[in-house]
Amino acid sequence: MYQQPENSNDNSLMNDQMGHTTDSYDSGDNDRSELLLREQDRFLPIANISRIMKRSIPANGKIAKEAKECVQECVSEFVSFITSEASDRCKQEKRKTINGDDILFAMSILGFDNYIEPLQQYLIKYRDFIVRNDKDIKNIDLKDDVSDTSSTNQHEDDSIQ
């Protein structure tokens, strides 16, 4: 049988009803908010899930709150499943950053082969887009630097005359 510690505000460890070791320094509302924070950290935002779901139904269609929550849990679990496998690969290779190739590798290991080819094509296009935009941004920055320098020189020339 569980016995309450004499000082309920101490930092000693105790077992909860499920047998898990928990920190006993605080209870009540704080436990509930920690649980909610963990859920918020674990799940993708419901607004994003809802927006994606609405795209696949007619404009006048409605989606029940329970359906949105169910899909939210499923999608979040799927992402965690894939990410966990990708993370394992990174740990084996002594890397700290998961990249797109790690995700594709994880999906193939876990049997999601049908998604690999379209995602590879998307990843290639995405990387090309990033490279092009980086070059464009650098060109814009250089043009701004050149025009700033030339306009400064023009003002200096005007003041000399």
C-alpha cells in the first residue's frame, strides 16, 4: 500500500498508482498542466491537421472534432515512428542531425516503400529550390551593396563640387 510522505513538498521520489517513479514535490494542477504540455509537444497542431483534412472534402463538408483528434494522434504517432527509426540511424553513424535522406531510409526500413520515390523527387526539387533562392538572395545582397556604394560615392562627388 502506498503511504504519503511526511513532507509532501520534498523532492523525494515516489511510485504513482501505475508503479512509475515520479517526482513528488508538486501535485494537483501542475501535474495536469505538465500532462497537457507533453501532449502539446507530442502532437502536431490540430489547426494544421484540420486544414489538411478540409482540403480533401467538399467545401460544405464538416469534420467532427473527434475525427480531427483521431487523425492528429495517428499522424503524430506516424511522425514519431519514422523519426525514431531515422534517429537510430543517426546515432549509429554518430551524427546529431536527422536529414531528409535519413527519413527516406527509415521509411524504407519500416515498409513504406510506396512513398520513397515521390518523396525523393520532392526532396530533390526542394533542395534545388533552396540552392536557387540562396543564390538569388546573395545576388540581391550584392546588388544592394553595389548600389549603396555607388549612391554614397555620388553624394560624395556632389558635395565636392
